Amino acid sequence: MSIKNIKPNRGQFSQGYYTPVNESKYVGPKPIVYRSSWERKMCMYCDEKSDILKWSSEPIKIKYISPIDNKVHNYYPDFYMCVKQQDGSEIEYIVEVKPSKQLKKPKKPKRQTKKAMSNYRYAAKEYLKNNAKIIAAQAYAKEKGMKFIILTEKTLK
């Protein structure tokens, strides 16, 4: 099943479909789905910025091994973009948009209530899974002559 078949939902995050203004710049599979307000901002940025020659949303499937179950899973980075540099050269990027807190190792809670420990275990699993995805994406990007970057709410402001 394609990642594009997973429809946006009305959960805690702003999700929906993005319609590009500069359709010729968009080179990926459709529909263009954003799964957070930060991803929506990234869609708008890629669409409107003149030095971004082409872009796409969730265009690449990268295999990675999850440290949680030691099985192979598919990872779909959020964006691809090709950027024209000042010297006229082009750089291709694979871009992941993540909340900064998901990139930090979680701290064990001082109060070890059932809820606090459940939240900690969830955050720890997400952290381990995200690290495995990042390592796989870095290797994929290097192999393809691309760069892998992670953007957070701090860099998207």
C-alpha cells in the first residue's frame, strides 16, 4: 500500500491536502498530503520559493530495521527538494519534518506513575525508531548523492 493511500485524519494535528500554486514544480506522487501544520508550511515554502526548482511530498520509500522488533519497515521521508544554489549548481535534499522533542532521548520521569511511565516508554520507542530511520535516510541520501536534513519547529519559523 502506498503512503499516499493513508488519508489525513482529524486528530490532534493539522492534516489535509495541499494544492500547489506552481504545479510544474511539484514532481511527486499525488495527492499532496500534509500531516502537521509544519509540513503544510514546508509545502508552501517549497511551492513559493523561487530557488526550489522541484519538490515532492513523501516520494521515497526507504527500508530500515526497527530496533523495537528487529524487522524491516518502510520509512517515507516527508519531502524531496531540488534547490538551485547561488553559483547555479543544484543540490537535492531529502527532508524530514519532526518536532524537536522527538529527536532528544527522553528522560525517565521523576514520578513513576503508570501514566508517566507509559508516556516515557512510548517516547523512548519513538526515539529509537526515529534514530533508525535517520541512519537509513542518511545512508540512502549519501548513496544517491543527496543530502538529508531534519527540520524542526525551530528551523521552520
